[in-house]
Amino acid sequence: MRIILYLIASTISICLMAQTDTIVVTDYTKVMVSTDESSRTIPVTTLEGVSHAGFFLNEIPNGSIRICSENELFVWTNGMLLDVINECKFFDPNTFFSVAKSDTVFISFSSQATLEDLNCDLIVFEELQVIKDQVSLPRKVRSVFEEFTLISLLILILILGFIMVEYPSRISYLLEKSFTLKASAYEFVNTNFYTGASIYLLVFYSLALAFVGVYLDTLLYFKLFEQPESLIGFIFNWLKISGAIFGLFIIKWLVISIIAKLFRFRDLENFQLFDFLNFNLVLLVPALLFIIFDFVINDKSQSWISSGFMMLFPVMLILFVVWFTLKFVNNSSRKKLSIISYLCATEIIPVIILLGWFLK
């Protein structure tokens, strides 16, 4: 029964929302006149007890004239009978002028009863040009870039929501211990990088980082990536860049695995990538939130984001190298020279090469 009531209420709401909105411009019952026994024109202040009254039109107005009456009503134009109604009916103002064949018409009403229930209004529908120009605010048409931004953000929010529900302990670790310099017991159990929450966080990080890159590139006209003209093109470009970032993680994992074996650092590649993902996610999410806030508040031409925002990427890499070096030194019994050599091969030299390409 509850479902049936919900469906009925939804249907009624949809029907009400689908109705064409109208605006009453003029109430003609307020400007009606009548004639007395001496054929003099007198204003009508109330329709109570009045069985004959009308009003003048000196020009064709924009809109439609709506005439409503519960009793049988005779509609006249310059003394010629135009119609007989007992309901609501819309008339095109041109009809009165074409029938009267005059620049000025006197539209009058008569009834065997009184005109107390008469309603006569000039109605303007929203789709008419007069509303578009003078009354209604134009509806903002979203660009392809804005459509892409909304869809991408929705996908990222859904993925992040799934991770928060399915892996609450990992989210708790991200919020509390991403910048700690001490290795915790949690890391020894959950550092199998390509299983569990890590793979989902890697997918989210790849998509989020690619989105930030595409968004900034399009907003600031850097032209680092291909500039598509359609929504499908934007989404394909976004997924392609995300796949490239994901692939770089695979390559990083392979390189670190090989170098870790050469230096005899057992399972260090898992710790290293685990920390890299945690550290950079905590820095990336606030940047993503700032972009969302800027997108909602400002137009593209009024954005708070400048070219300096692109420095976010090298800053994130440099901060991670500094932080991970300190953590590695504090938690490893190996000689510092061996640790520095390993970090140069796996982090420092690749970052220097990447920064050189980026700044170039």
C-alpha cells in the first residue's frame, strides 16, 4: 500500500511540475466599464449585480486573454458576438482585432445572470518571447567541460563512498597516521599493496589525479593533453590518463621490487607504495575539494585557480621523498649510506627527472 501511495504522489508531482507556468500580466476586470440608461460610459468598480460590461483594447498585447465563467457567458467584439462559453477559454488577442477590423476594440461580456464569477486576464506563457526578454531569467546551458566535471566528480564520490563503507579501518589509518614517522603494526598486516583496499584506493587516486590534471589543463589552457570537443571525448581522455597513471604505479612497483632485492630490503616495495599512496591521497583530497568549491561558486572566467596551482604536483612528490626518507631512517637498522643509495635509485633520481620534464 505504501508503494502504491508513493507512486500516486510521484505521478501527481510530475504532472504538476510538467504544467506550463503562466504569469498574469493584467486583470481586465479591474478596468471594465459599462453604460447607463443615457448611454454614458461609467467605470465598473464591482461586478456584483452587473450583467453587461467590457473594456477597451487600443493595441494587440503580448500573450493570451483567458476568460472564465461558471455561467453561460456571451463574448462580444465591438457589438458583434464572438463566442458563448461557460468554462475557461483562451483567446488570441489578434482574434478580436481581426473580427472587429479596427485599431481599437471594445470587448464586452453579457450574461442572463450577473458577471460576478467572471475572470478575464491577460496571460503570458513562459515560452513566449516577452517572458524570455523581460520576465524569465535565461536558463544557464552547461558546457561540455562542465558536464564532464559533474560526471567525473559523481564517479569519484561514489568510489570514495564505497571505499569508506567497505574499508573503514584503512580510512581511519589514512586520517590518523598518514604522516607518522613510526611504522605501526597495521602496516605489517595490510601492506600487500595490490590486494584489498589498496587497489581501490589506487583506482581512486589515478582517477582523481587524472581529473585534476584534465580540469586544470582545460581551465588554464596549458594544452598539456588533447582538448576534446565532446563529452565522450573528455571522458575517454580522462580514463586514458587515469590508465597511464595506474600503469606508472605498476612500473614503479616492478622497479622498486628489483632494486629492493638488490639491496636485500625484504618486502620494502609494499611498504613504500603503501606509504606513497596514503601520503599523496591525504594531500590530493583537499585539492580536489577546493576545485569542487571553486567550480560550484565561480564561473570558468572567474575561477580562483591560477597557474600556480599546477605546482601542487611537484610539491607533493618532494614532500613525500623528504617524509619517507625520515621515516625510513627512523625505522631501519641498515646503514644510512645504504638507505640513501636505495632512496636515490627508487625515489630521488626518478623525482628529479620527472620534475625536470614537468618544469620544462
